[in-house]
Amino acid sequence: MKHFIAKGFNQESLWGKRFIITGLYIFVLVLEFCTPIPYVFGYLYTGPLLLTNSWLGRRATFQATFVAVFLTMLNLVVPGGEVMKASTIASRAIAAMALIVTGVLSDRLRRSEEAIALTHAKLEAQEELVRVREDFASTLTHDLKTPLLGAIETLKAFEGEKFGPILPAQQKVLATMARSHQTSLQLLETLLDIYRNDTEGLDLHLAPIDLTVLAEEAASTLTELAANRRVYLSLNYGESDWRQSLWVKGDALQLQRVLINLLVNAINHSPRNSHVEVVLESQPAYQVVKILDTGAGIQPEQFSHLFERFYQGHSQRQTKGSGLGLYLSRQIIVAHGGIIWAENRLPVGAMFAFKLPVCPFHSSLTV
């Protein structure tokens, strides 16, 4: 019932528009044929022409253009009784051409507007789809944390022999399961952070931070991982032979995550019995941290995608991750006003580095 009512209303609206356009044509027609031939009123047909294009579509526009041109030129011989001059014919020919141009351009404009509207609708649909996907991923990862935390606590209780004695072989299995669950939990937390940062921005708690201390803490945290992979970790203070402080204004927790992400990436992509080096350099305007590995390096076509979300690449580097660590690291460094990048080393290996604006130590006293 509603469909028929809407259809009837649309028909009435369409007839009303046609009536207006016809009335305008008649008005211009009367002006044309009730005045001397040298007076050209055909230009006034452009008004109803534009309305026809806007209201009735392409076919009606071309029909209306033909009628307007025909009536404009017809006034040369109707009602008659006047001597035609070359100037009068030229004036009406120019008017006819103007009407043709108006009809063609108005049609093109209409099609352009329709194309723009369609593109805008597609973009809105894509944005909505992205938003729904991100909301789904955020909700899913958040809900998965609870059972993972429960499983980790249960495994810790088993390892602590709260449910009875545990054999050495079982202890190893439980430790492996706990590490696996912990890795999954870290991945979920990274996912949550990434989606939160994309939608809400990164919330930083800025304070004077010594990057040297953070690097030492990160290396200490990953000593066991490096030992399991037989990779030697070391810190290098650049041109200085002594330990030096690299002060920046940043969020210690977030910058620690960057260092751990880059170190884990270097350890995972280094062969056994190799060396991963953390180089700390102080420059006039920036503090620089470089993570050097001796892996297979990075293929040239991958550099522009390294810090994209979920990008893993295709290379001979040994271990593939989730493609989130480098993306999150870039988010954090950019939020601090810094720059993060990667390079290949000669003869082998890769370097991942970042630099942050200098915060002199004495300024921390006034912060």
C-alpha cells in the first residue's frame, strides 16, 4: 500500500515539474514570437533547460534542447513579413549554439554529480565497513583476554604444585604452555592497543626519560630469549667509550615497548651464534637508537611496507611475526615526534632505528 502511495506521489511530483517547464517554454515562446525578429529571446530557454536536466534526466534534456533550438530558429520565418538580415540570422545561430552547449554541458554536469555521489556513497560504505571490522576485532580481542588470563593463572598454579606434585617432564610441558599463552596474550594486547590508537589516538604520559636505561632494561628482559636462540646481545654507546645518557621527553612504558619490539624482531631474524647490537648515539637535535642484526636483510621492495599493519613480507629472514610489532612501534615513535626507519647492512643484516628530539638533562628539573 505504501509503495503505491509513494509511486502516486512521485508521479504527481513529476507531472508538476513537467507543467512548470512547459509553462516556462510557453512564456519564452510568447516573448519570441510577439516581438520583432531581431530581438532574440531564445537565450531564456537556458532556464527551463537546466530545470529539465535537474528534474527529468538526460533524454528529456536532449529533447528540450532540440525544441529550444528549433523554436529559436523558427522565429526567423514565423510569423513572417520581415526582411531577414545576415546579422539577425547570425544572432539566432549563436543563440542556438549557446542552447546546444548548455544542454550538453548540463548533461555532463549531471553525470559528474551522479559519479561523485556514487563515489561518496562507496567511500562512506567502506568507512562503515572498516569501522565495523575494527569494532569487531576490538571486541573479540578484549573478550579473549579473560579465558587466556584464566588459563595462565591455572598453569601457574600447576607449576606451583598447588594441585599435587609435578614431574620434571610435566614441568617442561607446563612451562611451554604458559609461554604460548603469554605470547597469545601479548598479541591480543598489541591488537587492542593498535585499534585504540587508531580510533582514539595514543595517550602519552610524557616525562624526561633516559633511553640508555630503557635500552639496558629491554636487553635484560630479553636475555633469556636471546640465550634460547643462541644470540648474543650487547650495547654500544656510539663514538663514546663510556656509558652515556640519552635524554628525551617521552612515555617510558611506550618507548620500552618499541625497544622490546625491535629487539625481539632482531633476535628472531638472526641466525644462531650471531650478534644483535644496540647502538646509542647522541646528536645535536636528536637521540638515536639503532638495533643491528646479522640476519638475511630486507628486500628493497619491502621497505615502503615494513611499518604497515599486518605486513609480514616475503624474504629469507627466518621468523615471521604478526606484522603488528613494527606498526605499533611506528605509532609510538610518530606520536613522540620522532622518526623510525630500516636499512640493510653490509655485507649482511639489517638495521632498525629511531630518533627522538633531544631533551637536555637540566631541563628535567623544570618539568
